[in-house]
Amino acid sequence: MAELKVKKRDEISDIDKWNMRDVYADEGLWEQDIKEAEKMMEELENYEGRLCDNVSVFKEALKLINDVEWKVEKIYFYANQKYHEDLGNPKYQKYSARSAQLLTKYYAKTSFVTPEFLLQPEEKIFGYISEDEELSEYTQYFKDLYRQKKHILDGEKEELLAKVSKFSNGAGDIFAVFNNVDIQFPVIKDEQGNDVKITHAKLNLLLESKDRSVRENAFKGLYGSYSQFRNTLAAVYINNLKKDSFFADVRNYSSSREMFLDDSNIPGEVYDNLIETVGENLHLLHRYLKIRKRVMKVDELHLYDVYTPLVQSYNKKISYDEAKNMVISGLSRMGDEYIKILKGGLEGGWIDVYENEGKRSGAYSWSVYGTHPYVLLNYQPNLNNVFTIAHEMGHAIHSYYSNANQTYTNAGYKIFVAEVASTCNESLLINYLIENSKDKEEKAFLINYFLEQFRTTLFRQTMFAEFENIVHKMTDEGETLSCEAMCEIYYELNKKYFGEDVLIDKEIELEWARIPHFYSSFYVYQYATGFSAAVALSKKIIDEGESAVEDYKKFLKAGCSDYPIEILKMAGVDMSQKEPVELAMKMFEQLLDEFESLQVEVPNSKESAK
């Protein structure tokens, strides 16, 4: 069947496009805001050296800083949303570039603000805040600023570090160019015997193939390509580790990990509890893999066998209208208010639905204060895309509640909690679909889908986090790392996590060398903690109903008005304790029990026993 031609932007119905006029009714207003923002930035110069002269000046300055930041953010948001509609549109390429220049100018114009605030005694600043009730919205901002004061250096040293930052991300930049441009993967045969070149985009499809030889060749072809550059990749990553250790040392942190967790005031025990609790429950992952080995009828289960769905034949096409109804039904437990917002978003110009020529790939939710959130999709008629809608609308409604209930200062929530609302929606939806599945095959497919979310998000990301913890600690303590040492550490972690029913292929020792997130240090653990929190919250909502929903909405409304750990406690989840991860593990075990009870068998395919 010939591939359907991708439509041009003007061939897409307006009803399936987001309505950017809700941000700017016409683009003359966008131009006007640029002029106003530049004028306001010039006014900021009048406050340098006198930000805290008295409470009146302090208040005026804070309002002006907030107002110009908000305006610049709105300008940048609009330009880039329009640019993402068609990356080849020269008009919006220019808009995007202009907005980026304006943002850079804003950062330069406000560079004096934080150092000047930190020169003031805390008592003076909080005295101003207690003197004027309207300043109370800045309490958390200054609380956090002074919390980190001991890690902010004097002016000359901060200026030096700012100059160093121009090249300190070099390791990540080098890896990005290598990984996205320079590395070349081999051509293999697909299930039909056609030549297909391995790419990052095609990898998952190849590893999910029903044909085992396709999976094996994709796996070995991928790691064979990385292996040719193993020592170079090790040198690049080790330099990234050393860079992190350097910044942690000069900023007076005890470790690289402490520095990265400190941004959101995350206690170290959150990280340790995650690794420890997952480690205590690895027998459940081992059990799942043993089930996979039995269902697939293989004598040896390899790492290239763990991605292919155990239920292959469920491939129902789902229209966008059907998908919306599935999401609405799946989230019905969230109550009338939430569903009203959800329906309003699905029908009210929030979403850009379909692929068109030049449109940015993937999916995301993005919002700017004062306007409803927006969601970019490239909808395809399958179940994965139904979950993408639920996921992105989770982000969108989180932003909607936060923006509606917080001032601009406190509306933007931290990354640590960003994936909770989106994943909670997915968990509620999958539970609903499982409960309402029409036959054994559909139910088995859905359960397997959810089990894979646990394996790839909770278990795999925790394994990544454990690897990061080990190699960063070794670097901080001055131990020598090499390619061989990192490969050995990573291989042993795979043996620990996958267990004795999986043959740990030698190639996997190099997986660390292809993970882009390792260059955003101590980031991946948040996928696992966010997933655990989301599963725990969805279980509370299912079990407790309206009272749990109301607690959950307190979390959605909180923005960054407190630290992430405290905000999650509003919903009834304490990530400083083991309980949320343990609850997620209990749900995983229940899913395993249910999957086994269905006695799933893989139909005849091109599987071989060896």
C-alpha cells in the first residue's frame, strides 16, 4: 500500500488546529509587546544598586521584573508555537529567532538582580514582605534563594563561572552531534526481507518485531556501531562527569548528586529510597521476565526479546474522535470539574491534532501564564496515541489549575513533579480500559502494555539512576574511570536487574554510551519517582474516590508555591518515604497475577527456540 501523502498546513481543517489567536488576536499586538518589553528592560536599569532601598522601591522593582519576564515569555511562546506549526516557514523562523534574542537580552538586563538581593540580610527582605501583604507571593522565591545562598559565590567568581559555562557543556554538545548526525548504523532486513537502515526513530519498531532475527540484527547492529567509538564515547562522558564534580566542588557541595538535587530541594534519601525499594522488589521484574520467556516459548530469553509485545494481534485503528471519548471515559473518576476542563481543552482550540508538512515531530504541552495551555500532537490512529492524548492533557490541566490558582511568580511547577499529572492520567486510563476490556485478548494486550510501562519507566530508569550514582561518586572521590570500568559496572547492573532468566548479551555493556539523558545529570531518576507517585495517586483515586481527587487537585493547584516534596504531600504522597514506590510495586504484582491468569500464548510466528 502506498504511503499516504502528508498534508500541507493549509489543507488541515481549522477545527483540528490550535487557536493561537487566544494568545495574540493579531500579530500587530505581538510586535507591540516586543517594543513594550524593550522599553521595560531599559527601565530596569534605574533599579540597579537600589533594589532594596525601601519597601516601596523593592515592590516596584519586583513588579517590573515580573511584568517584563511574563511579557518576554509570552512573546517567545507565541513565536515558537507558530514556528512549530511548520519549521520550514521563513516568517516564523524569523519570529523564533527574534524572540530568542529578546530572551537573551532580558537575561542580560536582569543579571544584577540575584546578586543584589543576596547582598541584603534575610531579615531586611522578609521584613519588607511582612510589612506589605501584597509581597507575600514572593515568600517562597526568597526562601529558596536564601536557602541556596551558601552555594552562590562572590561577584568575581560567579562572573568567572558564567564565562566557563560558555564551554563547560561541551561534552554534551559533542555527544549530541555525534549521536544525531555522525554515527551511522547498518542496513538490515525487515520482516518482509526488505533492506532497512537502523535509525534512532526506527529502533523501537525493529526491536518490537515478531521476527526474532530482525530484533537480534537490530540490537547487534546498533551496539556494533557504538562499539567502534567506545573509547571516544567514554572520554566524552568521563569529561562530563569531571565537569559536574568541578562545579559541585567550587559551589561547596559535598557531591555532584547533592548539587543537582538541591535545585528542587530534594533530599538525598528520595534517591536512595528509590534505588533501595526497587532493588528489594526486583524479584517481581524477574517473575515478569520468566513469564515472558514461557509465553514466547524460547529456550533463551535475550535482551533483544524484551521489547516485542506478548500479545501481537491487537491492532485496532482508533480515530481521533474515538480516542477523545476513550480519554474522557478513562478519566471519569476525576469528577465533573476536571472532565469539564478536559472537554473544554479537547474542543476549545488547545490542541493541534494532525501531522502536516514541516510540523515539529512528537508531542508536548506548553503554556504561558494568562492563556489556556496548548498541546501539540501528531495523531496516528493507534492505542499509543490515545495514551499520548491522556498524557499531554495531564500536563495541560496541571498547568491550567496552577495558572488559575497561583500568581505568575508561583505558577511554574518543578520538573520533579512535572510527569506526575501526565502519568497519573495514563494510569487511570489503562485501569479503566482493562476493567472494560471486551475479551481476553484485548485485556491481555492492555495489561502487557502497562507491565511494559513499569519495566521501561520504573525499573529501567532506576537502573540508569543507580549507574549514574556509582560513576558520579567514583569521580567525586577521585577514582579513575575508564571505558572498561564503566562497561563492567553497567553489565553487572543488567545482570542484577534482569535476573537469571535473561541471557545478558555482552553488547548491553555499552548502553550507557548511547543515553542522551546521562548528559543531563541526575535527571532520569525523576521519571521513576514521577511514575511511582502517579501510580500511587491513581490507586488512591480508584480506591478512595472523591476525597482523593480533592487532595490531588490541591497538588495540581499548588504550582511552585512550596517545594516539590511538600506539594506532593498535599495529594497524600510522601516521596521521602518508601511507600509510594512500594504501592507501585504492589500494582505491578497485581497486574502480573492477572496476566498469568489469562494464560496468554504467542501465536505461531517466526520465533525460533534458540
